[in-house]
Amino acid sequence: MMSTLWRMSAMEKSESSPASPASPAGTIGEPLIIAKGLRKEYGEFTAVDGIDFHVNRGESFGFLGPNGAGKSTTMRIIAATLTRTSGEITILGKDPEKRGPEIRAHLGVVPQQDNLDSSLTVEDNLYVYGRYFGLTKKFIRAKIEELLTFAQLEEKRGVKVEALSGGMKRRLTIARALVSEPEILMLDEPTTGLDPQARHILWDRLFRLKEQGVTLLITTHYMDEAEQLCDRLIVMDKGRIMAEDSPAGLIKTYSTKEVLEVRFGADRNDLYAEKLRSMCDRIEVLPDRVLMYSDDCETLLHNVVSQGMQPTTSLVRRSSLEDVFLRLTGRTLVE
Amino acid sequence: MSDTKIARRGSLQLINVPKVLHRGALYVAEARIRVMLKWKWSIAGEAILNPMFYLLSIGIGIGKVVNSHQASGIDGVSYLAFLAPALLASACIIGAVNEVMHPTLEGFKWNKNFYAMYATPISGKQIADGVLLSGLVRALFGTLMYYGALLIFGGVSGWHSLWLIPATIFAAASFAALMLGLCAAIENSDLLLNIVGRLLIMPLFLFSGTFYSLQSMPKFLQFIGWLSPLWHATEVGRWISYGHHISTQGLIAHFLYMGIMYLVGVHYARHFYLKRLSK
């Protein structure tokens, strides 16, 4: 209740007093995005089902969930490109349905699918995008040099986008979103199509942007990405928020320290399930393996073997957000 | 990606939001013109060769036959003079329509770059306006080239004929605005191309009094001309070029018709652009 009252109070305050030009950077920690009862329906289908959340300035905030969970719909509402059916939301103190362009002036958007202008060169894509924000030609020219280096596309500056590989297009899309030095950088599945090295370097770049005060909004279905990048995240499923906390907090609340994965063969996992259930806090029987939850899985594995059960393979690992999701929804993220 | 240091000031300091909110359509047009410049040689080639071919084959070739059978000319002037305003208007209108139709299909469907524009301070309305504006810039270029060719071939003459240029652009704006709305409204690109190519452009070109007076056609076909902005532009063009008789009320009706078509087109273009972008 206190939390709800605080959010409402913050919403009213921010609506009436948008970011002052005298303090353009704002205050780290103040709420930049506040949503209450946010709902989006497409006919009979409810994509976002009355969710509440807030995102603070300088925070890296994640939306985690499977395809169709409502993450991208929520992102589009925040990006002021999709109207809500009901509920309230303010971004930078403004209602996106009333002051969409003013909000979008301070957002950098990396969509799930690249929408670069394929008839233009790499350099021209960055240039025209900068012009959409009213940036001066001189500023954009200097910025292009930085962004081409950032995206490792210096050699491709004069190449038409249609000739780039998928990974290069992704890097260019991310670079393009940074041309206006946005207050909020929104990344919808940002590392899809990137190789592991480029992925890690992008994570590093995002950390640095965060250090400079940029607020990051990320949707992902990659567990490691969510754990690496997000200070706080909400787990979404079927348009609803299942849980909200830091990655570590979610794991602590909804899972054990460790997980033991054992495989007995597809037709035998069910046979052992009942016996295994009595040996640990919780188990999940998946089609190809059984997950056993305990704070000491090495001992648990020893006990399993000593009881005469010989798994064909076994793995002890620390709990991840995948386990949290499984616990909350009964399904895996990749189903 | 490399870890080159990026100096950062932040969008709150960098971006002059009121300026962008007023100039968004200009930024869209600027981007479109940048795309057109990639094709500058083919655009220039088309703008030069198209009138040359038409004027040589129809204006002079067919004109010679027509003039030899009708000593008093058509509408009191040579066939080339009769034809010139119509060719100018049709080239300008078709050029503008192409330049709004293809970017709309491309922006919404083929590479979806309108969605990238819409993620910036640019509004849906400004994207529609910018595409129309860039289409008219292209049409102006084509019109100037065509007008130059008409001067060389003797299809138009005198300073007063310069008024053909704004009148033609006005007609192009009215039809291009309508087509902009239609392109945004019809999401099936194949259907759209068939409707425009087969049911709109070709009939309008043939039944708008371009090659012969509309009055010489059967009554039941004349209504196509009355609906066509090309006929209205042609009538006004002939009035400007060689004093073709039009009553004052008729002149007002021509401009009113094109003006209303422009306003309706812009209204629906903005509406359907925004509708598709925020779907």
C-alpha cells in the first residue's frame, strides 16, 4: 500500500513538473518511468494485463519473459509509439499519449527487428537519424566517427546497409540509437544475432553508458544477459508481472543456491521422480532431465548415487533466472 | 565493438525539442531527398529523356499528321501547343505520385524505416508531410526539365507560360496527397500497385483530354476527366499557355476541386500514417 501511494505521489509530482532545463541531468534514483495498472488489449487478446512498475534514473531495468509475455508491447507503450487501453504511465514526467514526440526526443530505441534504411550507406543511416532529432550537421559528423568506432564499422562507412551481415546491422542499429545521446536507451532483445565476443563488448558498452547516467531498459529472454545487465527486473508471463526484484534477489526468493540436473533417459526420468522428490527442497521434471533444488547439490548428488540411482549425466550449477521463471510459471523460457 | 570513449552531453542538453517539433517534416523530406540523390543520374536521365521522347514522337510526329488534316489547329493552336500543358501536367503528376507511393510502401512494408523515424521526435503527421514534400521537390525538378524541353521544342513560349510551373505543382500536390493517403490506407502492396497502375493512372492519362479535347469524347466517358486532377490541370495549363477559353467560374471550380482534393488527401494521409505507425 505504501509503495502504491509513493508511486502515485511520484507520478503526480513528475506530471506537473517535468525535468527542469536548469537541472538537465536530473537526480540519480528519481523515477523516470512510472506505470500503474497499465493494460493493452487487442480485441479479445490482452497483451499487457494491468501491470505496475517504475524505473529510476540511472537504473538498468529488465523485462524478462518468453515470447508473447508482453515485453515488447510494454516497451512500445514506453516508447510512445503505441497507445494503452487503460492505466496510467508517465515517462520523464510526461504522458506518452499527450506528449509523445517530446518523450521520444530523449529515447534511444533499438527495436527487435532492424529497421535501417537499406538504400542508404552506413554513414548516411547515422546522419539522417541524427537529423530526425534536429541535431546540427557538425555535431552529427563528429558523432558518426565515434559511433563507427564504437560499432567497429569504420571500414563499412560507405557501404550500403543491404550489403551488411546480420551482426553488422545489429551493431549499426545500436549505434544509431546512441546518436542523440538519449536519457533512456531502450533495447528490445539487443544481442540477438551478435557473436559471443560482440555480445560481451556490447554489455561492456552498456555498463559504461549506465555509468554516465543513461537509464537502460532491456527486454531479453537470455538469462545471462538479464543477470549481467539488469539492476532490477520484472519477470513477465502472459501480460502479467510474476515477480520483481534484482536478479540475485529473485534467485534468493524463488530458488535455492544450487541446482542438480540429472538425466536418466527420456522414458526413465518420470520413474525416478517420486524418489528424487523426497531427497531435496523441490524438483522439476522436464522432458529431457530432472532438476533438483538444494543449497548443497554436491551432497545431494552423492545421496542420489548412494541410493542406487545412476544418472547417465549429472551437472551441479548455481541457480539462474531460468529456475526462477520455471518456479513462477511452471514453464521454461524457451518452450 | 570497440571501447572508444564517447564524450556525452545527454539529449536533455543536446536536443532543441520545440525546434524539432516544428521542423520534423523538413527532416523527413531531407532524408528522402538524400535517398533520391543516390539515384540522381537515373532521375536526371528520366527527366530529360522522357519529354524528349514524348515531344518527338507525339508532339512532332503525330502533331504533323494532325496539323496536316486540321489547318486551323486544335483549339486554335498547333497540336504541339495543345499537347504541351497536358504532357507537362501528366509528367509532373505521375512523378509526384511515384515519389510518394514507393517510399510509403518501403517505409511501412519493405524496410520499415518509417517505424525508425517514428521512434524519434518525428510525428506520424510529419512523416506523411515530409514524404509529400519530398515528392513535390522531385516533381518540381521534373517539371522544370520538362518545361525547358517544351521551350526548346516550341510547345510553350512567353514569360506568362512560367505560371504553368506552380499550377502544375499544385495539381501534382493534390493528386499526390490523395495517393499518399490511399497508399497508407491499403496495406496489401500488390493490391495497391494494381489499383494505382491499372485503375487510376492509365485511365486518368487516357481520359483526361491529354491527346484530344475531352468534349470530343462520349458523354459517359467525360466524367472520368471531370474526376481527374490531370484534366483540371490540363485545362488550367492550356488557359495559361495559349488562352484556352475557361469561364471565371470554371477556373475557380478547377482550383477548388484540386484544393479540396489536396486537403482531403493530406487529412487522410496523416490519419492513416498515424494509424499504421501506432498499431
